[in-house]
Amino acid sequence: MTFKISHLTISKTATHLLVAFSISILTALALCQCNTQKTSPSQLTKYSFSEPHLGTIAHIVIYSDQQQQATLLSQKCFSRIAELNNIFSDYQSNSELNLLCQKTINTPQQVSNHLFKVIAHAQKISAQTNGAFDITIGKQSQHWRNKTTPQTKDLSNYKDIQLDPKLQTITFLKPLQLDLGGIAKGYIADQLMSILKNADIIHCAVIIGGETILAAAPPGKKGWRIGIQNPQQEIIGTLTLSHTALSTSGDSYQFFEIDNNRLSHLIDPITKNNKSNRLNVTTIAPTAMQADTWATALRILPTQKSLPLANQQTQLQAIFIPHQQSHFTTNKFPTIATP
């Protein structure tokens, strides 16, 4: 039996973006159940659940011998997405993120554990990439959504945020508008996988647009088969993976043209300009949040800088697929099987 998810969309800024890879999960998948007694793989049934969330479609795959168990777990996962969106959304005026952005500058603000974790990880990647990943681009993101051009460039950057891990506070040194589009979906996918694993589910998958996290390989299989897509939306090959996470950053859907200039939703935090080159970057990392942030950062950086930087990260692999050009990868990227 075959479970296939293809041509999904994701919004790094909560609107639709091409998923630069399609996922074909070929099964007989078998997942374990919550009971301490192990169930034979032949006794398990695949259950697939999908709902619209975060400007895309969230998919959850569970194999269990109990349909009610699988259904309740999926409902818990979808509820968790809504809860976390109330924290991270820059579209909801009353989200914790937007309320934080309205606070007085130079005054420490205590935030939830979820928001602090996400912003702290964002700041870490910002420092490692010298600002190629930067959540302070919210004003530029809003201009892109409205198809308007800012009259002046916003000079804010990640260094205008100060964190206090002991007190779990965040201080803005100037007025900021944050955009967590390049990190929040990955974090949410990780949270859903935690729900499933805490229920003793072994073989499962969570896909939220372009963010994917995979548990153990289907029984009798070497791994989950993942289709890798180029900017022309063509599958160039497949990977076989398990116990890992993936993310793709690209601009095949989220762009508009002005005077024959292609302006994608991807914004270079250094220049404040929208990226115009067509390129898909897919990353593989231990967590979906790590894969999400690195995919964005490597997509923003010039490839002559991004490839060496990616190779320096011991837990990161990446593939770069330029428009109508040959792809290239980090040194230990998994073998790609031709279609």
C-alpha cells in the first residue's frame, strides 16, 4: 500500500510556498502501540490524518492496532498546532509574539517557554550565519505581503534582541517586528513528534508543509522514501531516511513580478532585499527546527558561502538545486536514487 504526499505548500511567512520536495512514504508501514506488550507488525493498520493549519496542510501518519488511539493522538496533535500558532503567529494581533512586539523597548519581558526556546534558537543560528537568518525582518515581510516597497530600509537586526535564559526574558533594544516563518513550523513539527513518541508510537511521520520529521523506518523497509524536487517542480530523485528531519526553502510559489523582476518572499536580512535567484535548498538535521532554520539561512546566503558553512556543521546535510542547473550537496549528503 502506498501513502503519497506530493506538491505540498508551506508558508515561511504564513502564506503558501512551494514545498521543494514531495514525500512518497511507501508502506506497509507499521507503528507500535501504547501498550507495553509489543504488537506484531502484521496486526497494525495505517491511519492518516490531515487538516489545514498554518497556511498549509498538516499531515500525520500513525500505525496502530487501535483506531481510537490513532484518532485521539491526531486530534491532540492538531490541537497543539492551534495552541502554538497562538504563540508564534505574526498574523494574529493577539498572539504572544505580536503582543511582545508591542512592549516597551529596553524593558525585559518574560515570555512563555515555547516562545523563549524558539527565539533563543533563532538567535543562535543568526550568530552562526552572521545574520543570514534573522527573525527581525517582520517589517520587510509585511511589505512583501502587501506588494509594497518600504520608503526607507529598516536597520534592525538580531543584535537588537537580548535574552536572559535564567529569567526567561526578552528585551528589545529598538522597536521590532518579528517573523518566525523560518523556524516556527519546524518547532511545531518537533512538538507533534514528541506527542506521538510519548504515546509509545515508534513508526510515524509528521509533515507540515515543507517541514518533515520521520520516526523509525517502516517494518521491512530501509527507510521512508523522500522525493527531492527542483525549482521546476520535477522530482530529481529520492532519499531513503529514518529518525531524522528535513526542510526545504524555495520560492517556486511565493513570488511576484514587478517590471520583469522576480521578487520572492525570501528576504536577505543584510541587504533587506528580496531574493530573486531561483534555488531550492533541502536540509537534513536531527530536529525539524534545526532543518527549518538552516534551510532558510543557506537559501539566503550566496552558495559560495553557504556550502562551506553547511559542511562545517556536524549534524547538518544539505542539497542545493539551482534553476535549470546541476545540483550540489554537502560532503556526507545521503545517496540520491534516480526516479
